[in-house]
Amino acid sequence: MRELGQTLHAPAAHRLTRHARARMMARRLSAAAIDAALQFGRAVYVRGARVHAIGRKEVNRYLRAGIDLSPYEGIQVVCTPGGIILTAYRNRDFRGLRRAA
């Protein structure tokens, strides 16, 4: 099984706000977790922001491809439409990512 660091894409430098950097440090979220969410997570537009999230479905899908995302399950990264990271957190409840009816 391939570890995330052995994927085809190397972790990229992302543009973060000071708030995002502070939240990542406070929540002990690594750059690898952020990169995994941006590279492999589902992208949903919610309230004007793009949210990348790794849930159970992504973990199972990529596990079949030989990539273990289980350490990153629940990671959500909130970005501006331009790609700047506003904040990041771990939350396994994805109900807030549903589109308004």
C-alpha cells in the first residue's frame, strides 16, 4: 500500500491566511493533511467558499487504489474561490456541506 508521500504529486506550497496558519498549529493539522484534502478530497461550494473534505467515501475509494487516507478522514479545508486557504479543521460530520435546498 502506498503512503501519501509516495503519490505522484508532491505536497505543494499553499497560500494560507494568518488565521489558517494559526488554526492549523492549534489543531495540530499537518501540511500533509491539508495537501491530502486539497488533492483527494471532495470539493463543495458552501456560502461562497470552496470546502475540500476527506470523508469515509474518499478513504474507501482511494484505499482501493492503494492510497491510505484514513489518517486524514474528517479533514476539511475552507478556501476562497481564488484558492487561498482560510481555515482548516477536523469534523467527521458532513451535514454542513450539503447544498441548500
